[in-house]
Amino acid sequence: QENDPDFANKTRLLFFNNKGLGPCRQGQYVETHKIFINQQKTTRKDETEELVMQFLVGHENKGLNTGFPAWVFARGVQSAVMQGVLHQLLANGSSQCKDFAEYQAFKQAYRNLKDELNHILEHKMRPSPAALDVAKTFARLPGVNYLVNYFAYGLHRSDLHRPIRAFARQWCAKPLKGDPTRIHIDGEAYMRIAQYENVHKTLLATLGFRQFILTHTPVWGFLDYKLASMLMRAREAVDESRAELRRTVEDAERKRIIDFKRKKQVRLLGLRAVHFMLRGIIAKPFYKAAGLTMPEAMPKVLNVAESVISTKRPGGELVPYVGEAMLKLQNGYDLILNVAPEGCMVSSMGEAITPGIYSAVPEAKGKIQHLFSQQGDVDEELISLALLKTIGPERYYRAAEAIEHEQYNVKS
């Protein structure tokens, strides 16, 4: 929009797309955006200025990199992790506010924290030319290059961790008393993150302050899943090769199988290293600074889901959703929200497989509520109904009365 401060002094605007291999939404995004741009070209009133746009596309099978320098890509992954931490701090801090006035102060402090972190990312994270030269020198030494890059890119510095630690200590260190309702947001990665803040506001408006604990599976969990699924397939390939070698085969075929197995073992080691870097090197310091528990590792989530989906397939977000839902039910959560677009795999198949999830965790008392959206809207009435069924009428309406009383005091 005109005079938007976010675009002041900016000379160009870049749009980045990620693209999956299949015909799902992730595979269609880029093609749909191309259609939109072509339509805009034909409907523009000012034909004297040419509309120029180039698409920078990160392909799923090529590491989702759109051609950035490696240090920029690493910071991008770090930023995705940081977003998950910020979303969790938003839920924790707001739920711990004692009244609306404190909530308003919390929201301003939260905005200030995000501004500070964005400023650090945009202006203080670029490695020095000397550091990049060192990284380039060691780029062809597997294993060693990871360690060199860690220091060369400045990932060891705590510039981003310090503000988060200070914020968490001030706003998120007051544990809730009694028996707060435990709610978890899961489902399709993009939709659950896009709707996260609106769902959170609806829960806060319905249950009130200091009444519930909200967690979610962050968007970087999708990166965790992609690595976990590649690890799973690499292990399967090694096991299949071993089984083949136990049979009587010709020497030439035996050599081919051995070579294939070695390649997969090398890939397995590489994937384990990358998975450790994602969780242990990039994510863990953020969660430690914020005083948060790390999300469950996706290999564990997939293994839990195996009792419901024995093949741990198809690839995509269905199996992680099933595993996460089972883990949360086992851990005593009261309500799990399956947030997804209408008609996607996590919505259609996730809803159909819900009885199997309940059967796999028979001792659980928690409920699963599906929140499917066609136009990106949040069904507030469905959330209220799910809460009513979960916590019971007495507690639900007592919370509603408390909220009305608080709103009356604020207006007064």
C-alpha cells in the first residue's frame, strides 16, 4: 500500500516460492502465481511501464534452495525455527497474563521483541569476507566444512538468543496453577501456522487468561519430517541390500549391490549429520533460551504412528499428524486441533483415520477436533463447541462469565 513503512526506500520486491514434486498445492503454487501475474499484465491500465517479475523457486528435491549463498540459506532455516519459538512464547506469555491490561503490555513487548530480532537478522548477520573465504577453502572437506561453516557464518553467536531469553524470563516464567486445559495445534503445515494467531485469540477470548496451555507443531517441523523420511528410506535401502546379499547372486550383481549399499550408508551418515545440525545446533539453543521444551523428533513421531499406519506412508504430512496426535493424547492433552485446508490429505484422510488414533491410545481422554477451511477463515463456533465438549458445560460457562467480568472492568 502507498506509504507503507515496510517498503520505504526499497527498490524491488522479491517473491520466493517452494515447489513440491507432486500435483498437491505445494506443487501448484508457482504455476498458479504465474497465471495471476499474466492476468495482472493484461488488466493493467498503465501500459507504458512493463511489469517485470522473476520467480525464485526452491524445489523440494533440491533442498528448497532458490540459489542463495549457503550462509543466507542457513539463516533462513534459523529464522523458521525462531518463528516457531516466537509463536510458542506468544501462547505462553499471553496465557500467563492476569488481566487485559497486562495482556496489552505483553503484546507491545512481543512486537518490540520481533522488531529487535528482525533488525539483528537484517543488519548484523552477514559474515565478513574473510570468514566466507575460509568457508570456501574448506567447502570440499565433508564433515570439516560443517564445523567451519558453523563459526564462519556466525551461528555460534547468541545475538538472537539473548533478547528471547530476557523476554521469556519477564513474561513466560509464571506457571499456571490448578488444572489448565491443554490444547495442541497440528495438521497441515502452512494452514496451521497461517491460522495460529487467530486460533489462539479465539481460545483466549473463550477460556480467558491463565486457563489453558497451548502448544503447536512449528513450521520447521516439516523440515524435520523431510529429513526423517529420507533417513527412513536410506535405512530401508541398506536393509534391502543386506537381504539381497544373503541370497546367492553372481559376482557382478553382488558387486553392484555392495556399491549401492555403501552409497546409501554414506548418505545415511550425511543425513544424520544434517538432522543433528537442524535440531541440536540450530533449534536447541533457541528453545533453551526461551525455556521451552523441544518438539518431539520426527523419527520418534513416525515410529509412534507406525501402530496406525504400518508403512509410514504416503509421504507428506498425514503420518506426522497421526504420530503427533497420538503422542499428545498419550501425554494427557485435552484437545487436539487438526487445522488444514478443506480437501487436502491431512483433512480428508486425517479425519477418516481418527477412530484408529483413538483405538491406538485407548487410555486417553482427550479429543480431536478438525478445523478445515476453504477460504482461510477460522471457524470460531466450532472451536467453542469443541471446548464445550472437552472441558464440560460448568467449567466452560464459568470461564465465559469470568471473561465478561474482565471486559466490564476494562470498559469501566
